[in-house]
Amino acid sequence: IMDDIIDLEIEKIDRILEKISSDPESDIVKRTEYELWQKIKDKCINGRRTGVGITAEGDMVAAMGLRYASDEAIDFAETVQKTLAIEAYRSSVMLAKERGAFAVFDAKREEKNPFINRLREADPQMYEEMKTYGRRNIACLTIAPTGTTSIMTQTTSGIEPVFLCVYTRKRKVNPNDKNATIDEVDAMGDSWEKFTVFHHKFVDWMIVNGYDVTKRYNEKEIADLIKKSPYYGATSNDVDWLNKIRLQGRIQKWVDHSISVTVNLPETATEELVDSLYREAWKVGCKGVTIYRAGSRTSVMEDVSKSKDKKEEKEASQTTPNGKDVICFPVNDMLKRPKVLDCEILRFQNQKEKWIAFVGLKDNKPYEIFTGLADDEDGILLPKWLEKGKIIKEVFEDGSKRYDFQFINRHGYKTTIEGLSYKFNKEFWNYAKLLSGVLRYGMPIDQVIKLVNGLQFDSDTINTWKAGVERALRKYLEGVVEGMKCPNCGESTVEASDGCYKCTSCGYSKCG
């Protein structure tokens, strides 16, 4: 797979080059862009650079009963990465036997390369085969910033520790909305709702060890739970900074690219501390390191305790906001689909065809989405006035499942359309299953929209479908849209509500 990805990239670059060539602009105008992509293509062909990566390192060592960045955890993490490195390079050598080595392979030029020499020492036979046959890829490994991926997998990111076992997120709310919950009003007068988040694997640890995840825990009880868990003293805020860098250095020995890692420091961090950490990173062989000091930028995630006492902060930083009891069960509860879900119906155009989207709601939040043609032959034809209904999940004795749509007609009778999946194009159904999966795991709607927007398709039909799904999901956006600036005044004060965007600074608005 790691080598086939390169061929897919080259195919995509060829399409880009064809597009540039066919554009109406003169060659002088297109020259810079064309030559850039041609150079990228040449690098892909000559080196076939790829990267097999990992994520959830923090959860892995916790599952082994080890504390992140402890001596035992560092030894274990290095063993895992060493094994992965040897086998990835062995696979690349095997591919070279079948498909040939990358174009510029030269064993003599790598004789003094420290990374290659470590591989030679660890597996002399594999190294001799590599000298004889070459390898398929100039580089084979990576540890990337797997932020979005870790949200989808509900794990720690890359080789990072857990952010916090329990922490607070906040979202902006309209104080005039009915039933609005206001936990904080900032200096600008904006109202915010706070909600407590449990790290998914911490909840798994609670379940494995017999703790009741449906119980409401107070601040002290949560702190006691964390102390008993392998995550205690190993979150991003209280991990030993030097040991974290040493962990990165040990793993870096078995990664041929640089590693994405951030060292989180308190707001009181001194220049001398930062200097010592950078020097340690250089000493242990890190190719790069990022240091973040708390308070240097704002965030939608925050420590749930603002205690000034350092000792108290480490113990209380993972507790609940405002001393309230909290429950971690909703994290898992999202996965348990009721047999019947309320559903909203949204319609959009896909090319010249009329399409329909069924959005299943749980606790008034999107939980699943199905899309297809709005006709009576290849899809589903519904009355134009119909906006709501129910999606019913039927599970049969053989384990097979079926989703039915039910609504109340104008005469007050229930009308059921069986087998939504059989009514729609299989390809679009599979994309809808992907989106439903991330929705069920609680990915924020704005991130789901970014995920949809980032999907790359060759078919214009699917791209139009993608735009329709984005419009459908925007209806459920609420609060300030992170990273979005007003096209009229340039301020980052654009709020989403009922599918529309409105700038609170200048009044600009746009719907659809």
C-alpha cells in the first residue's frame, strides 16, 4: 500500500499538469506553476518517498500499564518503533525485488548514514539484500501530526501523551436563545457554554477496571480515579518535559523523517527552561521539536482548573468545572443507536438531478446521514411539504440490518419506506456511512464539514454531491466558526446558526 500511494500521487499530478496545459492563459503565465508541479512529479518518481506512521502511542503505553515517558515506557516505545522500522524497510527491499529500486538508489552514498547503519546492525541479512537489490522507497517512515485522525480514532495523537483525562471545551452561545446555558461571559461580553469531556481511552480504562461510567462523579472522585490510572502524571501538562524529549530522541533513531511533537510548558516557563529543552532535543538527536507556552494563544480547549498553586494545579487540572458533578457515560452513549431516530429531510441539487438527504438526530444533534436521488425509480420520491420523519433500524436474526424511513402523511397515517440503502447508489451510500461514523463518535460539525470539503474526487457528480452535503450539515453549525474570517470586514467573528453565517462585527450575513 505504501508504494501504491506514490503511483496515485503521480496520477494526480499528471491530471494537474494536464489541467494547467489546457488552461487558456499563456505559457509565460503558467510556466512557474507548471514547472513546480513537474519538479514535484520528478521527486516522486526518483525517490518514491512514503511514510508508514503510528498514532495512539500515549494510549498504547497506558494500556500496557506504563506511565508515559517513564524509563520503561521509553524502552518499550523504542522497541515498537525499531520493529516497525526494520519491517517497513524489509518490505521496501522486497518490493525492490519485484518492481525495482527507486531511481537514484546508490548503496555507497548511504554507507555512513547513521540511520542505515542502525538498520544494518539490527538486521545484517536485510541490509545485504538492500545493497544487492536496493529498496523501493528512499524513505519509509513518518510520525505525522495526526490531529484529525486521532479525533476519528478517539485516541492520543502520534507519540503525544493524552491532553488531559478530563477537560473542558467551550462554545459560544446566544444568550437570547431559549434554554441557553451560559457558564462564562468574557471581557468582550460574549457568552460561552462549557462542557466536560472525558478522554475515550480513560473511560475504557474505567470500564475494564470495573468503575461505573454511568455514575456522576464529583471533583475529588475524578481526581482519585486519575491517580489510580496509568495516565496520572502523564498528561501533556504534567509530563516530565525532559523525558518527553528523550522519548522523542529514542524513537527518532528509528524514524527516517522528522517527528511531529509539541512540548507543552506552563505560562511561567522561563527562557532558560526553553533553552535547556531545545539543547536536550539537539543532544538526543531530534530532527525538530516544537515548544508551546500556555497562554501564548487562545484555545477552545482549556484546563478545567485555574489554581495558581502548582501542586494543586497538577492534581486539580483534570477535574470538573465549577465543582459540578459530571458524567462520562454520554461519550459511550453516542455509540448506542436507538431503534428509532428523529429525522430531518434536506433537499439539494447534484448536477441537474434533485437529491435528498436524511439526517438522523440524537439529542437534536446529527447522528447519521443518508443521501440519494429524489425520484420514484432509482431513489425515493417524497412529498415536497415533508420535512421530518423517523429512521428505523431493523436488525434480523442472521445479523443483517436495514434502515427504513417512516413519516406521517396528511391523512394522519404512518407511511414506511423500507430499505433506504437499497434505494440509493452504493457509492454514495458508502460515503454516507463514513460521515455517519464520525458523527456518531461526536466529531464537531465544523470538523465534519472540513472533512467532507477535504475529500478529493475525480467525478464532477460526486464533487457536486459533496457540496450538497456540506450545505446540509451547515444547518447544524452553532457558534463562532473557528478559522473563518468575514469577507466584508476581515474579523474572525463569523457565527453560524441555522445554516447561515453572520458576522457580529459588521453585520454581514450569508445563507446556503
